[in-house]
Amino acid sequence: MDKKNNHFLKKILLTFKVEAEEHIKAMSSGLLELEKTPTAEKQMAIIETIFREAHSLKGAARAVNMTEIEAICQSLESVFAALKRQEIASSPELFDVLHQAVDSLGKLLSSLESERTTSDNSKITTLIRQLESALEGTLPPLQQDAPPKIETKGPVLPEKPSLTETVRISTTKLGSLLLQAEELLSGKLMAGQRVAELGEINSTLTAWKKGWAKFRTSDFGFRNAELKNPQSQIRNPQLKEFLDWNNTFVKSLESKLTVLTKSAEHDNMSFGRVVDNLLEDMKKVLMLPFSSFLETFPKIARDLSRDRGKEVELVIQRGEIEIDRRILEEMKDPLIHLVRNCVDHGIEKPKERELKNKPPRGMITVAISQKNGSNVEVLISDDGAGMDVAKVRAAALKLGIVSQEEAEKLNEKEALSLIFHSGVSTSPIITDISGRGLGLAIVREKVEKLGGFVSLETHPNVGTTFRIVLPLTLVTFRGVLIRVDEHLFLLPTTNVERVVRVNKEGIKTVENRETIQLNGQAVSLVRLRDALELPRKSPTSDSADSMPVVVLGSAEKRIAFLVDEILNEQEVLVKSLGKQLSRLRNIAGATVLGTGKVVPILNVPDLMKSAVRSSAVAVKPAAPPLEEKEAERKSVLVVEDSITARTLLKNVLEATGYDVKTAVDGVDAFTQLRTSEFDIVVSDVDMPRMNGLDLTAKIRSDKKLADLPIVLVTALDSREDRERGIDVGANAYIVKSSFDQSNLLEVIRRLI
């Protein structure tokens, strides 16, 4: 009985969680809309909506005995009721408390099954007291400055469809249904293959009939004169019996094949139509509008801009465009990173913007548009400072991604693309938000894994735009089937710009690379066999006068690939390669043709990189002194007044292979720096005699030590403290509340 009750309780809690998430999301969106709505009439409508959401959530929480959620909702109800009666006025301080209350509801919801701690209960009690103070008009001023308003353009709270129009169903069940519908595509392909095979049999029979007619009028056969003249009587009874039987059998076979072929064609058309309609409808079931996942963006921008002391207006355009839910889930973190990147790196502070004759409030735009029937484009842009191309080039050069000679040859667009390499960053300091150079590398990896591509444009003091092109659906797509030797491969149609045939005379060599002319422009030519590193088995189409070429495009790059044969274009079902081969260079997945043959689907972004490597002139090796320096054992000076923290940091760094010396404060540290050499300094901030900020400033003012990397590890996490760390010249600022060993070690590795 207990097991039954536990199962029932879990089921009820799961249902409550789904419902509560909807209420909390609507309340958060409503608060953001309320902050920027100027007219009293619209404000009242939004307040009424949020009030109802809080009331509904309170009732649901009471039903499942979620007393903490019920208590917060009760207080929220009271505040919104007072706002409706105009007994209290809205203010930035009030909005801060209301946002905090809604955030707390989300945190409570995500930890339903965990036990409440004394600290958690204390926070809830404090929050309820603040809401009660707001009702009395005695809300204490917050320690931080009032947050800047975040203006969002787009629809007010979306109207909920009526219950008769919607059904709540688990996404797991929907995923299973879609998978089964997609599997029917294989049956459709096989049915088409059977029709093709029947057609081949009919063709063979027709050829046989022609051959038999020829045989009857020839001198060959049974050397029987009667066969030469079909009108003559055949005197040989055995021959006559055989011929009659043969003619009857062939006519019967031909008739049956004709009927069977027509039936197979009809069945294939009917089955294909059913599969196509079912698959299309199932895709639509799991299609969601971008707006359903962009709802959190205004809150993210609001919180981060407040923390950074900036003013931001967030604009969302065409959020109603729908895309596969699985793509949205995969792209959530990358798009959030890009928005945070715009706030943190792009938008300047109000005073700085005014000096540039810009409005104090910066603009961030997230614009979605449908390019065609199979692709969607997402533009994330800001009107900030823009990206310094020289800094990107210098960062890539420092990491050894390009050589000095290569860096000088890169044009502006090529140099900008280096920002997507892991480790490349233009941030002056490493913090919990930015500076590690990993975010954009992860964005590109995610986008390319989904079969899309990402690029960027930037202009000094005008702004930066990230352009992402994604497929509308994830699993099925159209592909071009090609052959190299006996190997078959599939190329996504979206990446195929054109298919041409070229003559040997049309292939020219420019700077040690083969090229062909397309529309008056030189396009690099690469043999697909070489890009995939396939062995040469026999002479192929290279020796022919005319050769088939597929021109592929990805992220504004174009490369022509020489293949042996271009077979056809067809819709296919993508199969993953499994966990064992989750990341295989040049291969995005596989598909099964109607013949039952498994064919790899090529990863076009990977293929473009492999093509460049296979045709490029060998790059000069790095200078030996750099390799030797990398192999040396690095030395670290740890500056910390707490003996416990000092010992912990020393043990962590020594276990990783660093030589570690310690100092008890800034004075002790600077004395050691004048007498010994170190590769990096890891320092606390709040210390007696000389704190970490003063130590950093003193190091930067010393000519011999000015370039020494400095990491500040501190409990001071306010915006002002972080900015002071940047001002004095620290390379990284790590907050102890979010400190972990891997975080510190990764920062040190990056800096030295």
C-alpha cells in the first residue's frame, strides 16, 4: 500500500510541477511587462493577470501541501490586490522584491523532493516580511542601486488557448510517437525500392520478348524452317507444344507482372502519402514558437544589466516562428550565452555611451526569420562598442592557433572567425561570466552539430551581430547521394549550392591549390577522397574528360568537391552513431537507403575544415623555445592571510604539478616577487597591511613585474569590487562562493 501511495504522490507532484512552471513563467513575464507599461489601464490588466496566476498557484500548492509556495503566493496576492486598489505605488524597489519572490518560487519548485534547511526557511521568512513591509508602504531601500528598466517589445502576456483546444501530454510520449512516425520513412523508401525492382523485371521481360522475336526470324535455333516464317505451320509436334507453352507462360507472366507493378505503384503512392502526412503532422506537434523559450531572456538581461550597472532595451522580433522543440532545447544555452555576451561585452555603460553621442540605454535585438521551407535564421545584435579585430588576432596568435605569417594574411572577416576557437577572448579579465574564451566555441559546436552554421559581423562603436542559421526540423532532411570509389555518402541539400561538371582544362592551380571558375570567381577544388582520407584504389573520374563536382557552402565559405558520381536527391531519416561514436570527424550521422544499405551523412562544417587541411601548404612548426618553455614546471605565488585557505590552495596547486610559494599578505608577497621569479600570482583581496587590490596595482606599476598574470580569489562579489579588480589590472576575478578547484586550475592554465 505504501508503494502505491508513494507512486500516487510522485504522480501528483509531477502534475503540480508542470502546472506551477506555467504559472511562474506567466508571473515573471507579467512583471517584466508591467515595469515598462506606461498607461494605467494596461497596468491594471497586467496586474489582474498576475494576481490570478498567483491565486491559482496558491490553490494548487495547498492541494499538495506545499506550504512554503502557498505562503509566498498568499503574500504576493496581497501585494497585487493592494496595487489593484492603488493603495501602494509601484517602484523599482518593489519590483526587485516581486522578482525575487517569483525567483524563489522557481527555486522551491526545482527542489520539491529535497529537504528544507534552516537557511532556506530563513530566506523565505525574510522574503515574506519584505512583501508585508511593501503592503505597509515601509519597504526598506535595497542595498544595491535600483535596477535599470528593461524594455521588451512584443506581445503582452499571451492568451492561453481554451482547454478544448489543448491536451497536456508528456513530451517523452510525443518523442516516442515521432520516432515511430519517422521510422515509417524507411518503409516508404523500401516500398519505392520494390517498385523499382519490379520495373527492372518488366524491362528484362520486354528485352527477352525482343530477343525471342529476333530468334524466331534467324537461321539459328532448332534449324527448323518453320521458325523463319511465323505464318507457317510447325510440323514438329514437340517443338510446337514447347512453343505454345512458352508463349502462354510468357503472356501470363507479363500480365501478372503488369498487374503487380500497377498495384505496387498504387500502394507505394498511398503509403507514401500517409507517411508524409503523418510525419508532417507529428513534426508540427513537437514544433514550438521561439517565444516559448525566449520568455526568460528579458529576465536574464534585466538581472545581468543591473549587476553590470548598464541600461538595456531588449527587443524580440518574430518570436511566433516555430521550430523543432529538440533544436530549441539544444540552442537554449548557446543563445543565452550570446545575449549575456551582448550585455557584458557589447553594451557600454551609460556615461561611456553618452560620450559617444549614443542614448544611455543600449539596444539588444533577437530577430527570427524563416529563410525557406527548411531553415530559420536567428540574429542576435547589439548597438555597443563592437569587437576589436586586432585583439582577436592577437589572442589567437598568443594561443598558437595561427602563426604570425598567417595572422598577417588574414582579412577582417577571417580574423573575426578566430573568436569561435576555444580559448580566444578579448575580455580584459576572467570572471564568473566571461573571459575564458569557451562560450563562443561551444556556441559554434552546438550549432554545427545541429546542421547549422554561425557567423558574425562587427563595426567599431556601431555594434556586433551574430547570425545563426538552423534547420527547422532535426531528424529528417533531403540529401544528395554521391559515390566515391565504391563508397556512398550523403550530403545535406541545404549545404549544396550547385552541381556542375568541369573539364580538365578548367582546373587551374593558384598558390599551390587547385581552383575552378564559377560565375567569374575562383573556388577551391578538393577531391572528396582526399578530404575524407580514403585510399586511392583505382583510376577514377579524374582521368575522364568531364568530372562531376559538388559545390558546398557553409558559414559564407564555398569549396568545390570532386566526386566519382552524383546519383540522386532524396529525403532520408538521420540515425545517430551511438554514444561510442558521438563525435566522429566529418560524419554527422547515417541513414538507411531503400536497398537496406547504410550510408554515412557527411558533416559539412567538418568537411570544409578537412578540405582546407588536405589542400593547404604545410604550416611552419612552432619555435622550439616556446615548446621548451611550455614543458617547464610553472611557479605560483599564493597570497592569503587565512592559514586554512592558504594551505588548501597550496595543496591543490602542488597536486597539479605547480611549484608553490606562499605569502601571508601583500607586503610579504611583494617582497618575494622582488627576490624570486614567479609565473603567476593567486591572491586574496581582503588582507591586513596590503590588500590584494593594492598589491595588484603595485605589481602593475613595477616595470619588471607589469606583465605578471594575477588572479584574485575573494568573497567580495559585488559589481563595484569586480570593477575595482579590473581597474587595478587583475587578469581574473574568482568569487569564493562559486569557487571550485577545476575553475581555478582552468583559469591558471589559460593565463600561463
